[in-house]
Amino acid sequence: MSKTFFVEPGYEAFNRGVWYGPGILLIVEEGERVEVYAAPNGKPAACVGNHEYTKLNPDHPPTGLRRP
């Protein structure tokens, strides 16, 4: 079962070798992880989180991600 999130403004996410910008729907599959970066100027800067699928809770998304 996949878990889905939107990337919030000011952040970017990296998953499966692909960058996801603000407003893009991110789908995380079992066995994957997602890295979330602060991107205040539209370019990824500091990593604010590295989250494994098993630790992602769609009801309480990590910083930089929100519920769809």
C-alpha cells in the first residue's frame, strides 16, 4: 500500500531518484524512503528529514509534506 503526500511550499522532496517540488503529489511505496529538503529559494538546501516508509504517518506528515 502506498502513502501519498503533497510537498509544501519552500520544500523539495527526493524519492526514487526524482526531485518533487512544491504542490507535487509524492507517492512513497513500501520499502522506500523520502528525503525532505528546505528550498527557500527554489533550490534544495538543508535536509530537514530522511523518512522510511514504515515511519511515515499520513495523518501526521513530517515537516515539508502535507496530506493530500
